[in-house]
Amino acid sequence: MREFEFAVPVVVVGGGACGAVAALAADAAGAEVLLIEQDAKPTGTTAMSQGLMCAAGTAQQALLGIDDSADQLFADIVAKTRGQTDPAIARAIADGSGPCLDWLSADIGYPFELDLGFRAAYGHSRQRLHGWPGHGGADMVQFLHQKLAERGIDVLMQARLVEIIADGDIVYGIIVERPDGAREAIGCGALILACGGFAANHAMVSAHMPEAATARHNGHEGNRGDGIRLGADLGAALADMGSYQGYAMLADPHGITVPPGILVEGGVLLNSAGRRFVDEVDDIAGMVHPVMAQPGGTAWVVFDAAIEALCAYTLEVQALRDTGAIRGAENVGTLATMIGADPAVVARTLAELEARAGATDSFGRVWGKDRPPQFPLHVIKVCGAIYHTQGGLMIDGEARVVRTDGSRFANLFAGGGSARGVSGPSYWGYLPAMGLGSAITLGRIAGMSAARAAMPT
Ligand SMILES: Cc1cc2nc3c(=O)[nH]c(=O)nc-3n(C[C@H](O)[C@H](O)[C@H](O)COP(=O)(O)OP(=O)(O)OC[C@H]3O[C@@H](n4cnc5c(N)ncnc54)[C@H](O)[C@@H]3O)c2cc1C
């Protein structure tokens, strides 16, 4: 056992959603906690997000008469990942997401509401996306850190984890580095790695997901994979390292996410030849590749005022409007000129769309009651990007890190981007709002498990 000048029962690394929720949960379980964060101000990928979380069987859903359950979410995860997800983690997230949201709402005061504007789509069979109306991920991080402060939970900013001190399956402490290069050792009874994924680490992206190596990165630059690398150095197993959320609709050059509702409510994607090329409501993450494969790696989202109105409550649509990213096309000629296509091809594409209203189109998109967009059209130029990774440290259903020999660390836990999620092995298994859904759910599980490990009865 190493001696440390300073030691805390539970140390959490990373101040995003996973780390903040883990710290709150460990504190609620009675453990003394220290959260460390490398940045001067907590942001992380969480602050860039829309702040939407998927969760099943919540009090909010019950109130609105939505028939959802942990079993239904589990079935949706298994279906979306073609059965290639870890059932123990999927079970933990499916079972834990509703209680986690209800706890955050009732005990921590997070003002969640069910996002009724986000239909059950892209693999979710129920309406289960929850958020804070009028607020995105930046407000979420601020809110969670305010709650950490109110509960007297210590947070050490500008302290980067550079080493984990362990022997066999037991972690004794960590070394952090300060901006001036000074290093400090901190002892701990349990350690939670919540320091994000590796989307900002180009070497790791190229090695594990070469098809995304040329994609733009639109996530937090702190996602260098530190937790994953340091855990692996101790003998932790890694899993699903090729898993990530790409996104097909990053406004170009504005860098603002076009919300998926624009497509779900009837929008379509055209390429510079004026043709559609994909079922726009099939796969929220996987659609990045068809977009990247188009000439110039760009496409145009085409919708109309009625579709925009249905999504106007989102912060992103407001930002797209404010920055002038949404342009108008009164007729075929203006649209064709805007995207550089032959007007005859554009006219044919739109006529084909109109003919398919209420039916299934040649890409397999089922239009149901939806109407394709009508003139005057609204148009946004977009490109594909990688947003966040979904593979990482292998964990069990208690968020405990698993070693390469299958045994578990006694007191090392992980969640969020640092841990293997439930999106399967590649880019096609991501369910909407599962990034934060799994970050907060695993954060809570890790916090409770770490408190137990640090304070054995
Ligand atoms: C544009 C965008 C929109 C998104 N929208 C959504 C959405 O609406 N819903 C959803 O479910 N998902 C969304 N996601 C994904 C979601 O944001 C992430 O899955 C989630 O935020 C991950 O949380 P985290 O706590 O694991 O990581 P982060 O929020 O990235 O937090 C990790 C923290 O660890 C710190 N850190 C890293 N290394 C170290 C170190 N060595 N020492 C100390 N600190 C360190 C980082 O600085 C960072 O603050 C979106 C992603 C992007 C990019």
C-alpha cells in the first residue's frame, strides 16, 4: 500500500456529464469525493451537445402516458446494434436510465422534460429523449457543477491525469499535472475514469476507425483518449474501439449541428448533382458516410417553413437562423443555382419526391403522413463529421473495469466516452441521445459502485 500526503475515498477524473453525475452519486452514497478536470472551466463534449438524453420508464413518460420500459429500450439497443452489443452493459443502461433521470430530477433538481418534438425515430421505438427546454449541454454542465458546489464536493480544475498508481487489480492513487508542469500525487480508495473518448486523437481514430480518418472532428479537443490509454497500460481490456457517432449534418462552414428533426419531419438531402442518395431517416450516425462520399464531401439539407417551425424550439435552429446558414430557394432555378446542379435533374428529383408522398420511396424511406418539402424551400449546406467515440475500457454492469484476463479491477470504474458503450462495434449502432444517456447512467452506476468499493462495510 502506497502512502500519500493527500488521499480521498473517491476520485473522479473528468468534469463532463459522466464525471459530474458520478461525483454527485458517490456523494449521495456517503463517500467523500474529489473531481479533477484538466480544463480551467468545465465544458467537455457535454457542453457542445444538445443536452438530450434517452431514458426509458421515466416519471415524465408515465405522466404523459408513454408506454415504455427498460425491456423495450434493451430490445431497441439489441436491434440497433444487430445483437453486437455487450448484453450486461446494455442491461445496466436500459435498467438504470429511467431511475437515473428520475433521481437527477427529484434529488438533484435537474429540470428535465420529455422532448415531445423528437419523435420515436432512428431506432427508438418510443418517445424517450429528455432535455431541459431552451437549454443545451453547456447549461447542463454549468448546472451539474453548481450542484457539486452546493454539496461541498471538491473540484480541482487545471489538473490533468497523467498516471494511475496501481498494483495488480488495485488502484492506489493518481498523478496529476498542473499547467506549470508541477506534478502532484493523490491517493484514492476508488477511481472513476470519466475523461471522455478519443475522437480528438487522430492517431487513435486512424488506427481504430480508418474510414473516419478524414472526417472533420466536431467534438471537445480534450477527448484524447487519456483514460482509455492509461487504463490499457494497467492491463484493462478495450472493446468496440471502432464504434463512434458520426453526424451527416454539420452546417458548412457555420459548424452548427442541424437537428435530426429537420429530416424526421420531412427534410431531404440532395448532392451537388441535385439527386437524393440515402434514406434520410434510417441511421442518424451512419448517414455520415453517404454524405462524405458525395462530391466535395458535402450535401444540402432541403426543407421548408412548416418543417422548420416544428424544430424551431431547438437552440440549433435558432443559431442556424441567426448565422444566416439557412438560405431560401423560391423555385427550381434558384435551388439548382445554389447547389450547382442541372435544373432538369433538380426538377426530376423533386417531382419524384412528390409522387412518393404517402408511400415508400426508392431509398426505402417510408413517408407515411409526412409531406416532402414544398416551395419556397429552405436550404443548408452540410458536411459530415465525427462527434464522439463509443468504444473504450471494457466494463461490467457495475461500471467496474475488466482486465484482459477477464477478471475485474477491485476499485477502478469507468463511464461515458472512456468506457465501452452500447453502440456495437462500428458506426451504425448509435441510437439518438445515447451518448449522454449512457454517460449519465454509467456515471451514476460508477459513482455508487465506487462509493461501495471505497467504504466497504
Ligand atoms: C456537437 C455534439 C452534439 C451532441 N449532442 C448530444 C445529445 O444531444 N445527446 C447525446 O446523448 N449525446 C450528444 N453528444 C454526445 C455527448 O456529448 C457525449 O457522449 C457526452 O457528452 C460524453 O460525456 P463524458 O462526460 O463522457 O465526456 P466529456 O463531456 O467530453 O467530459 C470529459 C471531460 O474529461 C476531461 N479530461 C479528459 N482527459 C482528462 C485528463 N487526462 N485529466 C483530467 N481531465 C480530463 C475533459 O476535459 C472533459 O471535460 C453530442 C456530441 C457532440 C460533439
